[in-house]
Amino acid sequence: MEVDVMKKIPVREQDPQVRATNFEEVCLGYNKEEAMCEATRCINCKNAQCVQGCPVSINIPGFVEQVKEGNFAEAYKIISESSALPAVCGRVCPQESQCEGKCIRGIKGEALSIGKLERFVADWARENGVKPEPAKEKNGKKVAVIGSGPAGLTCAGDLAKLGYDVTIFEALHKAGGVLVYGIPEFRLPKDAVVAKEIENVKSLGVKIETDVVIGKATTIEQLMEDEGFDAVFIGSGAGLPKFMGIPGENANGVFSANEYLTRSNLMKAFDENSTTPIMRAKKVAVVGGGNVAMDAARTALRLGAEVHVVYRRSEAELPARVEEVHHAKEEGIIFDLLTNPTEILSDENGWVSGIKCIKMELGEPDASGRRRPVEVEGSEFVIDVDAVIMSLGTSPNPLISSTTKGLEINGRKCIVAAEDTGATSKEGVYAGGDAVTGAATVILAMGAGKAGAKGIHEYLSK
């Protein structure tokens, strides 16, 4: 295969018109030849900035060099020293603003496809039965991890490698957290990818107990005092949805993105054989511009709807990944930008009939550094829809913080924890991920899980 060092090897994808009608994975990834050719584009920097851009500090030049030589098992070994979920990260990480955003190759050409190479290596390892290496011996200490999302799985995996006896407590009936309830099948296959990554973590000796709601079934104090856990890591995520507070938000046919995606992803409502109901609307408005909004919009499209993404800023300010916006547009989703909802309209039976909006223009920058949207007087209009999905972010469920004495929370109801160790105000209790930061990315949660494992190891090694 001929390689232009200035350009990425293209990645094969499902045709947009075909994929818009199914829930199969959009991106097909690299084959061996494509991966090895892409790896040759790496210039193997001495001061690799890509590693600095990775929240879990993967030795990127090291694994890429092994891919170039065709040593895929060694490449996987290098990645798994730092990442518990490489097949996940290779699919959903915002590489363009992290590792690839720092890639020196990208200064005069296109950055190396680090994410796609990571995905290839992880998929190759899974298909060839290669697993991460467990600890040689146990150290006799027990750690409880609350939540089996990316933060919890990462923390548990790192501690298990250090010899700890780790048990994850998951509130839902299936492990994976946001990986199973939040991210659609067409971006992250559940059985083929997520379940296998979780099995890899379990192969390190990690135990997972599902259907255990901490704060109801048991408390953090009981885990430590009655069940003998020496430390606890809280990685319970942020699953409490936010709404706008506009008139009509209680109408039938208004959903949070969390509920809508959980029905489809975790409960498989998109499958005709599923017993979980989901509204198959004709015309849907998704309010918001993040990755979750793109996921909800693309799910509604696949369930047969015409879909409008309603976002109050311009395309330049969309917080969603460029790749997700690109895929959404290719599939036919309509973007109503510089548009803000003011009211949800309903018919005589209380069902959504439309969403009243006003046009916006960008003014001076606000506290976030983005230009503040300002209403354009007299520009009100209505989009006729029969369902509205609110995707405005989420906050942590207060159950754990309200049932744990001495656990400090901030004004956003997030647990206060040290960034470098995850240490909270309660001795022996650590926290990380969305429960601390509010809704963020999978890889940032994983970085927090690694920090928590480091902090716990330092604490229990005293």
C-alpha cells in the first residue's frame, strides 16, 4: 500500500444511507496492512507530546513502533500497562483534542491516527485471545469500588495489578456504567467490545457485584467497618439529568437523553424482540450540542424519525466531537444552530406538538470563554415535532454523598477530591470521574480512576 506521510490512511465506514437504518458499528477500523502503513507515519519523537495529551499516559510511540513491525501482542502489552479499556478508548476518545491534537506530524500534515491504531491493537488482541497480565501475588488488602463505569473499571484494574483484592459494586443489573447505558451500539458494540473489556478486567481478579445500590443496600461506612474493606473508591458517575425549566417541559413525549439512551442501549429497545418500550416518533428535536446529543439524535434517526438538533450557539462552539457531528450530518440530521427553545407546545391530550424557539446571535465571551448567545428580538418560530429529547448535561446522584458522613461536596453536588490522588475529606475514601467533575469524557474518567488507584496504593502502603 502506498503511503502519503502527510495524510492519514483512510478508515473504512458503513455507507451513510445504509448505516442510518441500522445499529451496527459505523466505523469498520483498520485491517493489518492499513494499521502497519499508518504506523509508518509516526516520526517517533524523542519528546513525544502525544503522551502528554493522553489522560492515562499510554506509551504511544512505543506501541506504534510495535504495530509498524507487526508485533501486535507486544503493542497490546504496552497499551494495557496504562489502559484497562483500549478497545473502548480507540472508539470514543476525543483524540483530536488530546493525543492526536499534540501530534507533531499534525503540524504540517494530518496527525497520526492514534485512536484507530489503539482500536486495531485492542481488537486484534481480543480476536487472538491475548489478555492483560494479572498480579503475581496478592497483598492481602481489600478495596471496594463503587460503579463499574470507566473510572471504576480503571481504578479496579490498576489496583488488581498491584495485588489488591478488589470488588466493584454496580447499581444496575449489568456492568459497564455509561459504556452500556449511554453510548449507542453503532459507536460502541456492547457484546463484541464492552463485555469483552470487562472480562479482561475480571481476568485480573476483580470481582463485580451487580444490583447493589450503595446508600440503600449498604453504605460506605458498612463496607469499611463491617465488611473489612481497607479503602473505597467512588466512581458512581453523573446520571441525574438536567432540564431547561421552560413551559411545557412536563408534556408527554419529552425525555431526558439519559432515559432515551438507556432504553435503547442497555434495554435494547431498538430491537423488535425487546420488551422495553421506546417512542418511535416521526419528528424529534434534540436540545443540546454535546456528544450525548449526537448519540440521542442518531438513535432517534435510526428509529425512523426526522431529527433536528437545536443548539443555541454556532457550529464552531458545538462541544461534540467533530467526527460525531460529521457522521450526524452525513446521516441526514438537521442542525438548527443559533436557536434556543422557549416553550414546548402540546395538543389537547398533553402530547408534544411542537417546540417554540427564538433565534440567537453571539455576543461577548462569557465565563467559559465562548461568546454568549443573545436573543434576536422578534425572531420566534415553531418547529413541529412530536418528541423532544433534552441533552443538557447531567449531575451526580446525591444518594452516596447524602448517606456518607464527612464526605465533602461542592455547590454542584459533586464530591470534592484531590486531582492527583482522588483523596476525599473522609479518610480511606477516594473518588474520581463524573462524580467529582460532573459529566465529562470516558478517558478523563479513566485518568481519574488511575489517579485514585495511585492514591489508594500510597495510602495503604504507609
